[in-house]
Amino acid sequence: MWKKKLYASTPLSTILLSTRILAKIHSPKHAPLLNPLLQISASCSPSPPPFVREIEVQFFPTSGGIFFGGPRFHKENFNLFVKKKNCFCSVSQSAEKLECWNCDAIADSPMPFLVCQACRSVQPVDHSIDYFQILGVERKYNIEVDKLEGKYKDWQKKLHPDLVHSKSQREREYAAEQSARVIDAYRTLTDPLSRAIYILKLENVVVDEEERITEPELLAEIMELREAVEEAESAQALNQIKAQIQGKMQYWCNSFEDALLNKNYEDAIASIQRMTYYKRANEEIIKKL
Amino acid sequence: MMRQASKMILGQGLPSLPTRTRAVVVGAGKPRMYHERVVDHYSNPRNVGSFDKKDPNVGTGLVGAPACGDVMKLQIRVDDESGKIVDACFKTFGCGSAIASSSVVTEWVKGKQMEEVLSIKNTEIAKHLSLPPVKLHCSMLAEDAIKAAVKDYETKRAKSNSIEEAAPVKKAADA
């Protein structure tokens, strides 16, 4: 898992107190991060001697987070702990850096940290990364399913267990878990019903496994549907019923999406229930065909 | 025909059963199997069918478990005078445990008084069929179904009684 590391090296208290830091920023997009540094130096109490030193600062944004955490302020001076090559601030708990367990490289891309960019070793599973992040899609119900396959295969090219036969036991375990998780993500998000259930789960709404209902209309309809499937004589009749079910599934998928957007979780669960019933009926038809 | 239909109904949910099927649970020492009573209810279905819903002597209980997509219909035929259940039938679309639970209930209620069957508990059904914990909700469904059937019958009876009471009043008013 990621490690929070504080590298204590030469305190720069005397350096920074009344000075500007001339920092070489390696990429332009990191420029905004320079501002906090200037703010900090400006808020420090002045004290001799003025001292300007050029230091190389490398900024490493974490996936989705800002690298630069708040440094600790002491009464008279403030300490910025600097390592020779990498600049780490004494971080507050909110800024967490993800590091490779193998080579200690920092995760420097916006992609979820499943594989290290530098040494290509597979990282342990981080359960805070949800399936939508893994497959690089927006966290909503109506996603483009076609996009999922490409992303899924990309990940498997990097972390499939077959690629790590010669590596350590530890890495092989990581590969097995990560790969399984990516497969799970792909399967869950491709199927509309499981996607719906997963989204609700992310919103902390759990569909009760043991709930029983006595809605006469719904149940009577499902009963008739299942009986029709049983009694259907020809493939044609079955396909007709199948088409009807597809229509109903589409209707309830849309209904789920609406309910979700309105945060109407009761309706969302009702939609899921109906989708489950139609899905079962569909499975029966497929068995029969 | 009915047998074929019932076979088809019961044909879902259970793996093919010419020989006893073993489902091996990873991590458990013992293989998990359907209890022989469950298998029996599947291979020798009894009381599968339908009564006429509109028949005043028939109570229909229709329940469902949406999480697994199960539906269960349980019907009882009651003798008006004695309040005894003279016949029962069921139709269940779901797993083998759900089918067996409803089948067991139809067997148990025949010949009993309506008030008596209300005390059938899902724990008894589960024990009889040796249901594993993950299938306990199937027995709950069967308990719900019989209660719903009794309730339906009583509602029907109350309605028809109130109509009977209103009719003689009307006749008296007309006369």
C-alpha cells in the first residue's frame, strides 16, 4: 500500500524565512503549486541572514489529490524538510502520497495507481479506488459501455498474473488480486443491473437480500410472464416475449437513472427489483432457446 | 401435461439431477449438497398447480423475493362450514429451496384448520429441509405465502358476508 514517508534532512528554516525560493519547476502545470510556497515564505517572521538558495523542487501530484500539504508552522520559524532530489513537505494527513513498494517512485499520473510507471511492478489493491475510476469513466449510470472494453484490456496487459511468473511471491499475489478486481470492475459495469446495484452501494444504499414483497400487481405480472415462458411452444414465441422483456428492461433502466438523479432511492430500488425479475425471466428464455 | 409443466417449472434453479449433484464450497471441508428432502420435492413434485382465483372458497397468497427474483404462489381451498383446508397447491419460480419450501407447506396445511396453519414457522420448514443459512429466506417466503393465502380467503369471506348482509336489508326495504 502507499507509504507516508517523511524525509527529514536539512531543515531550511534559516533559508526560507525571509526569502523567496527560486524553484525549478519541471512542468508548467505544477506552477500553481508554487503559490503556497510564496505564501508561506511571506508569512514567516523575518530573521537574519537573508539567504537565497536555488533548490530543485519536484512536485508529485497524487492521483486526484494535491501533493503540497500544509507544512507545520512553529512559532519562530518554520521547517521545510527537504531531501536532495525530491521535495517533500512535512505533510498533514490530508495529503497522501502513493509510492511504489518496489522502487519508491511516486505515483505521478492521474490514473489510478494499480501499476507503477517507473518499474512496472503491480501495486497492492486499494479499495478506495472504485470501479468507475479503474475503468476511467464518469461515475454515473448512463456510461458508454463500448469504452469499457478497451480500458479493461489495457489494464490486463499491465497486470495480468501471466506477466509476473518470474517475479516475487508478493508481486504475484498483488497481480492476482488486482487482476481479479479489474475483471470484477469490468463485469459489474457492463451489465446494467449490476451497475445499478453498484452505484447505489457507492451511495451507501444497500439492496436488502432477504426482503420479501407482496405487491399483487407486480407479482401477478411476473407470474404471468414466467408462465408464458414455460408454456411457449416455439422459438418465435420465445423471441417475442424476449423482445417485450427488452423493452421493459430499457424502461426500468431509464426509470432507475431518473430516480438516481433525483436521489429518490426508494424508486431506484423499485426499479432494480423489477430489473431483477425481468433479468431472471430473460435467463429462462435463453435456457429454453 | 401438468406433470410436464410442473417438471418444467421445477426445472429451473436446480442443477441437473440424474445423480446427486455436489456443489463444492471453496474453503469448506465438506461438499454442500441439496438435502435429500429438497431433491425429493424436486423429482417428485406434488401439489403443483392452480385453483380458480375467483372461487370464493379459494385463498391465494402471492409473494416474492425481489433480490433473487423469486415468485411464489400458494393457494388453499377451504371448507366454509368447518374452516378446514381441504386442498392446497403451489406454483413457484425460483431456486430448489424455494420450490421445496412451498411444496412442504402445501403438504402440511392439508386437513388443518386455518388458525392452525398460521402458526407454521419458517424455522420448522428450514429444519425439515435442512436448509443452509443462505437459503433461510426461502422458508420465510413460504411462511409469508401461507399467511397471505389465509388472509386472502378471510378478506374474500368478509366481503361476501357483507354483501349477503346488505342484500336482505335491501329486499326488506323493497318489500
